[in-house]
Amino acid sequence: MSTTQIHVEAEVHHDDHDHHQSFVQKYIFSEDHKVIAKQFLITGIFWAIIGGGMSIIFRLQLGFPEINLGFLEPILGGWLTPSGKLDSEFYLALVTMHGTIMVFFVLTAGLSGTFSNFLIPLQIGARDMASGFMNMLSYWFFFLSSVIMFVSIFIESGPASGGWTIYPPLSALPEAMSGSGLGMTLWLVSMVFFIASTLLGGINYITTVINMRTEGMSFSRLPLTIWAFFITAVLGLLSFPVLVSAALLLIFDRSFGTSFYLSDIYIAGEALPNIGGSPILFQHLFWFLGHPEVYIVILPALGITSEIISTNSRKPIFGYKAMIGSILGIAVLSFVVWAHHMFITGMNPFLGSIFMFLTLIIAIPSAVKVFNYLTTLWRGNIVLTPAMLFSIGLVSYFISGGLTGLFMGNSAIDIMIHDTYFIVAHFHIVMGAAAFFGMVAGVYHWYPKMFGRMMNAKLGYLHFWISFIGIYLVFFPLHYIGMAGFPRRYYSFTAFDAFSGFTDLNMLVSIAAIVTFGAQFIFVFNFFYSMWRGKRAPENPWRSNTLEWTTPVEPGHGNWPGEIPTVHRWPYDYSKPGAKEDFIPQNIPFSDTPESNLDHEK
Amino acid sequence: MSGIVLGIGLLLVVAIIIAIFRVSTLIGIAKQEGKEGVGKSNKVNAVLLVLFLIGSLTLLFWYSIANFDSYDVPLASEHGAVTDQLFWTTMTVTGIVFLITQALLLVFPFIYRYKKTNQALFYPDNNKLELIWTLVPAVVLTLLIFTGWKAWVDIMDKAPDDSEQIEIMGYQFAWAVRYGGADGELGGSDFRLIDLDNRMGVDFADRKAHDDFIPTEIHVPKGKNVEFKIRATDVIHSVYAPHFRLQMNAVPGLPTSFWFVPTKSTADMREETGDDSFNYELVCNKICGRGHFAMRYIIVVDEPDDYTKWYNSQQAWLKLNPDYMSKVPEELREVAAISAGIDGTTD
């Protein structure tokens, strides 16, 4: 404890004469958590456009199989056949890169990287992260990883193409597909740097939350955003190293002739010497990360919405303790459900039974979260800011996509719909769209704190409505296509009689995808244009309780010019009976609010 | 030309967006928005949420009912009846939850939209409610799990001893299928014995292999137990036959299997669907490379008698490829010739 105090005092002193940073120190190799958060955010937006753009190209192929893509030649070059068709292997490359980019670069780095960095110090009342230097390294490892992944898109043999899950032997054998050559090597190298970045960030988040909370900020007074970021960081810290080990063994198999994942293989006219490996081993290692990873993606989004829904309903979040409990429950259970991705991979069916039980248990804390959101809205005084609309949209997606999880989680039903468009619909709604909405909601909500200006609300509404309807139009129809048994990752459905239908529906999906993607540029425009032309933000535009709104409009290095405020209450004192205003910030002592104190607060 | 039109169109869109931005910002400043109040947009958005709810549910019900046949795959296996039942039970349960929660979520913002004179209810927790909505889902889920688990255990149980054994092997980018032949037993195989002709790596040192035949279509008898013995030689594939609700990965180095009872012959299904060219199809459902989308194989379900007739008319692979006699150990050649149905002795 004493070290923290000394540290804080030193920071206060240091703060008074700290205005001589060079451009490079301030904006590039910055150690300020707010700048690093913006770096993550802008890199995330860049990747979202690339990843989204890829999905548009393969949606063109799926919705309009006859289309001549000649107009894309400047971008795709040799990946188009002379008749303007997409190369079928490049189609797989697009699917693979879309998944990798969206899951890791946008929804992990872009979401956690941005909001954990930005909000943890501001909401717990700290001057900065525990280690600003490690935090800077975390971004630059991510940047390096991004550069490598980006380069891999342009190499001659193409980027990794074996699906974002990179199951060997497909990903291990360059003979199996050209993307498993240099492209796969770059993918693995890039991911190792990415994981290093995630770990550096995660250690920092955890340390900061545990050690650097301001006076009075006990764990039972932490905003739910911080709880979510904290637990997310713990999940990442425990699961990402397993992906490193999986990748490492894969690198050995690829380059050094080991047989961890390879056995009994005859390819390209010869039998390989590998004996005794198991492709299933890779799947276990991969999903040991892969499943917690989907919660790494969704928990921060749920944390963000908890805060936004409470603020804009002008009501305390219902069941604060239950919300924390469900985050913890989800976190623990997320480590024991991974094999539900593998029911029909040849894994022992007895394991399938076990994992089915564990999987369906995880639905309970998720259901609790939804009911608590609904009760928070009930009898609120609801202000529909763009952030609030996106949060409501998130809950809607979380319900729709969460419920379909009960189908796949049931191994007997999974036999029919495994690897069909049903699962594509499920995870895009529950994890893709929901987490994306959480991220966008967070940007709308905290933009005033990031840039000192407001984003335009009208454009925000337009962005919300096109996205909300558009995403449902893209992903809801995929349930039908999946129930009809259409396999995912198919370049074309013409080879099968069973899959001759749904051409109209596929066309509708593609058109909706293009419109939705286009609408994101409204957001991009709003984001950048508002930095200079947005209305100046007041100190607390949403009349919110958390500590970040007690800083100056544009907080400088060290966040608070004077002393760090002390915390006296939980963050959800909205519409307290008897209070003068409908919100009481966390730094207001009970002695200032005798009119509204509850019995135990007197 | 189209490039110019597209360019002008894009410019127009950008101009409109800038216009909305500037005008709404100016109006906002003029009206002193953001100081205390919440503008008209609040009500507009709240109404839109309700309209969205009504519109999307209408669309959902209309499409689901009107197009039922296009997404409901006709069923042709015994265990499939159980899993379909489970599917629709789950659909009913989740459907009810879906309707209630979405309706509340999208209607509350309208009912409880911001009014300056209103005050929200300070309602931070209620342990009884929390307990109810922890326990109710828990009970419902337990019921769903138990029915699912029982079905799963039955389906994944060991195949009955009288099953027809059929070997299916996936490779880039096709399937190969092998039957046990006259003795009904599949001979051994080894990936090191694979060559361009002997694609399945059949081991002719094994006596059981001599009469094995490798047809170009899969035939299975209606109403009998059928076991697919599944393997792969290069990357992971997946044996998927939607009509039989059958799916199992084909993994190099890890033999897998799936057994089922087909309930409708191809002819039955042609009648049911009214499609004279109907065929059951075997589909690859695990990403395996360039040709993943075209690994098609036809499954024919025969009446048991027709199946026996077809089975007996098939010729041993060894007979069709007599060169491979040289791979048979010297002392077994005579026996091999007999069981492969080769007339007279070769050599």
C-alpha cells in the first residue's frame, strides 16, 4: 500500500511540469494510456474496414455466382480467373483472413485494447497504467503483428487459407493448398506477436485494477466495465499461451519434421514419414484458447453496455452483484466447454456427453445477464443516445444468437447443423455483431472524453438503423440456409442438387451486407470529422456517475490536474429517491447528500 | 463511364452526410440541445424500435411458414427422427423465450422513454427475482440436456454386429468407397501402399482384401443397420449426408465411424419429393482445400433385395486390376484368385 501512495505523490508532483513531450513521445511511442487506446482504436477501425471489405468480396461470389468481378482487378489482380471469377482457393483465403482479422485484430485488440486502456485508469482513478512502457510495447507488438498479417495478404502464394481455426494437416502441408506455404508461416509469426501484445496488455490491466484503484474504490464499487475488462484480461492471460503452444508445435510440424499433428498421410503422390500424431490434439489446444476467446470478445462489450444502459435508463443496473457473479461464472465455465466445437471430429463420444452438460450450464449466467438488462430498462427514464441504441441492439443480438447456441451445444442436434450456415449465423450474431455493437456503442459514449468533442447524433441514428436492420438481414436468413444443410466455406453450391435452392435469399444477404458495410463509412466519417468539427463536449455530457467524467474535458497526462478524487459510493446511484439530480457521481460523499441516503448509508 | 457515374454518386453521398452533420449540429446549438433536454429524436427512435419489432416478427413468421419446405430437409434415417424432434423442441422453447425477451427489450424504450417530469424507479436488486431466473433456465436446460444426451448416447453407441460395413475414405478432392465383398469383411489397408490405382491403399497381403470391391456409388439397404467406417489420407474431411442427419469427420490417422438405419429408398424419396432425378448426396463438410465445394458422391438406398442383387453383381477390385496380383504373397495367389472371382489361374 505504501508504495502506491509514494507513486501517486510522485505522479502529482511530476504532473505540474509535464508539457514538453516531443511529437514522437506524445503520439507515436506514447506511454499515455489514452493515446495508446486511440492507437488501438484507429488500428482496429483500419482492420475492420479490411476485414469487412473481404467479406463483401466473398458475399459477391455467394450472392451473385455469375458475376464478373473484373472491376476488382486493380485490387485482386492474379486472384481472378481470365473470365473475372474468383479463384476458389483465394475464396478460402478471404474467408480465413476475414475470420482472423475480425476475431483477433478487431474484436480482441480493437475492443479490449481500446477500452481497457482508455477506461481502466480513468474509471478506477489512476494516473495511468501500472507500466506505461509495457503498455506502449503492447501496442507496438500489435502493430508489428498487423504489419506481418497485412504483408501476408499480398504474397504470391496467398495468405493462410485453411480457415481461421487453421486445423492441421491442411495448415501444416504446403502441398495441400498454396496458402499453407509462406502465408501460413506469416500467419503463425504474426499471431505470436499478437499474443505477446495481448499478454503485455493483460498483465497491465490486471495489475492496474488490483493495485491502483483510488481511495474508496473497493472491488464492490467498481463499474461493471472494469469488472468485465479485468476478467477478460485474466481469461486472455490463461488461454492465449495455450495458442502459442499449439502454434509452436505446428511450426515444428511444418518446418522441422516432427509429427505432433500428422499421421498416415499420403499427399501429392507420396506417403509422408509422419506417424503417430493427432490432428485432434491441435483442435483441443486451439479451442482451449478458442472458446475463452469468444468470451474475451463479448465480455468487454457486455461491460460497456452495462454502463451505457444504466446511465441512459437513468437507473441503477439491476442486480450489480449478480452481474459480477455472471461474469465470473462465464469466465470459469468458458475454460471447460471447449470441446463442444469438436462433437463430431472423432473425439470420444463420452467426452462429447460431458462437454454438452458443461456447455449448456454456461447458458445460465448469460440468461441472467439478459434478464438483468431487461429489468434495468423497466420503469427507467430512457434516453436513446446513439450509444444507448447500439447497446439495445447488442442485447437483441445477444438474445438471438445466444438462443441458437442451445442447438449446437446439444451434441445430438449438432450432428445435423455442425459446420453449416446455422453456426455461421449463430456466432456472427452472438459474438460478431454483438461485440461490434458494443465497440461502436463505446465509441459513441466515450468519444467526448477521448477527443473533447461530441459525435453527431443524427448520423449516429442513421448509422444505427442501417446497421441494426442490415445485420439482421445478413445473418438471420443464414439460419434457414443452415437448416437446409448448406455447408460453410463453400465457394459455390452448384455441384450439389441438395443445395440448388436459396439463390434469392443468398442474393438478399449479399445486398444487405453491401449496404451495411457502406453504412459503416457514415460512422468513419462521423468519427474523423467530429474530431475537428464536432460540437465541443461539456464535462459530463451523459450525466454519468463514473470517475472519468470528473476529469477536465480533455484530460492531460496524469488525468486529473489536482488530486485524484476519492470514491464514496457505487457507480449506479441514478434516480435515487429524494436526490436533487437524477445522478450522484461516485466522488460525492454521503455527507453531501443527506436527503437521499439509504438507511445503511447514513 | 460507369466509373464516372459511381464517382459522382459517391461524392453526392459524402455531400449529403456532411450536410446532415453541419445542419443538425447548427440546429442543435440553436435549440440548446444537450444542456438539459432530450430532443424529439428520442421519441422517433423509440417508435422506430417498436415498428422494427412488429415488422421483423411479421417477416420472420411469414417467411418461416411460407418457405418451410425449402429449409426442412426430408428425413431418411431412424435416429434422424429423434434429433429432428429434439431440434423442434428446442426451437419451441427458445422461440418462446425469444419472443418474450425481444418484445420487452424493444418495447420498454418506448413505454419508458425520457420525460423531463418522470423519474426512473430506483430498483437496484431483488434476490427473489434473481433466484427465479437463475433456476427456471437451469431446470429447462436440464430437461433439454437430458433428452439430448440420451439421443447422443444411442446414436454414438457401438454399431450392432449385423451392420453392413462400408468404408468411406476422403482425399483431395473425392471420396473412395469399399465393401467387404463375398466374405463381407473389409481387408486391411495402409497409407504407404497407396498409389495412383490403389487409391485406398488396400493391403493385398490380407486375405480378407482379395474380394473387396470399390464401386462408384454408395449403395445401402433400406431398413438395415449400416456402418460407415471413415478415414482420410491427406487432410481432414467430413462425411456429411443431410438427409440421414449424419455427419462425422474423416481424420488422417484416426479412423472414425457412424452407424444409421436408412428408412426411405431413393425411389421412395423421389416419390415423396416429386423429383424424379432426386439422389441422396454425400457432402464434404470440413474445409479441405481448393475443391472442397465439389466433393460429391451419390448414395443410393435400395430395397434389401435390390441391394443384395447389386452387391452380388459387383466385381472384386483385384479382378478388375489383375496387375495387383503381384502384390499378393506367392502362397496366397491361388486363394486370392478364387475369392476375387478370377477364372483360371493367372501367372
